[in-house]
Amino acid sequence: MRKDIIKNIAIIFLLAIASFAIYKYTITLREKYDLTISLGEANMRITGLEKDKISLLRQKEELNGEVTKLSWETAKLKNYAKAAKKRMSRLFVDTETARRTAEDIQTKQSLLKAENESILKEKEELLRENDSLKLKLSSVKELKKAMLELRKQAPGVVAQVKKKMEEDENLEGNRGFLLKDGQPTTATKIKIEVIPAQIKKQ
């Protein structure tokens, strides 16, 4: 009987160990299943991350290409900007030159206008003198008076011309004449003869 008790105790002990082992095995299988599921999910995440990595690498290459392209375009734009700056500087200089030229032309126009007005006045005065001379010389009597007046003025005019020539000879330089081989191209002395006009006998 004692043997049966020991046998029963041993069986109970073995059953307990077997139950515990089965329980542990079940837990281990459960954990293994959970780990398998987790591992599958992790592998899926790794696969997704690798795909994302490949996509990001492609995007990076595309961005590098765009950056390179933008760098070339930036360099071109800088060169264009430098060329445009040079053109603007030349245009500014040309504009300033044109403005000064326009001012010079306006100044010359003003001077020419004043000279033309002076010439017109002199012309009008000469026309009046011409008309006056025509009136004086229209008669023989007035013509004789004019001849006498010219004869009286002739010596004084000749003296003034000689004096002027002497003064010119004393001046240094070539008096505005062009030079050829260091010599003036015009004569230094001028001979002036005053010959009275002949009066027709009526």
C-alpha cells in the first residue's frame, strides 16, 4: 500500500511536471508565434524603409542634378549681369557724351544765330549805304565829288595799310598762314594801288 502511495505521488509529481512543461511549451509557442508575427512586421517595415531609402536616393540624385543645373544657370546669370553692367556703363558714357555734344551744338547754334543776326544787320546797313551811294553817284556832279573824296582818302588809306604791314612783319609766327617746309605759303608783302575810276564825258 505504501508503494501505491509513493507511486501515486510520483505519478502526480510527473503529471505536474508534464503539465508545467506543457504550459511552458504553450507559452513558448505563443511567444514564438508572437515573435514570428513581430519579425514579419519588422521585415515588412524594413522592406518599406528600403523602398523609401531607394526613393529618397533617387530624389537626392534628382535634386543634385537640379542643384547642378541651377548652379550653371546662376553662373550664366552672373555673367549676363556683368555684361549688362558693362553695357550700362558704356551707355551711360555714350549718353553723357551725347548730352555734352548736344550742349555744344546748342551753344554753337546760339553763337551762329547771334552771328547771323549781326550779319543781317550789317547787310541791311550795307544795303542802305549802297542805296545812298547809288543816289550820290547817280549824277555826274555827285560822282566828281566822290572821286575827289576818294583821292583825298587814298594817301591816308595807303599809310594805314603800310603801317599795318609793318606791324604784321614785326609779329612772331606765320600770322595764321599754312607752312610748307618751314616757310609761309603766302607772300609777306602786299602791294596796293589805288587807281581812280575814269569818268565818262557827257
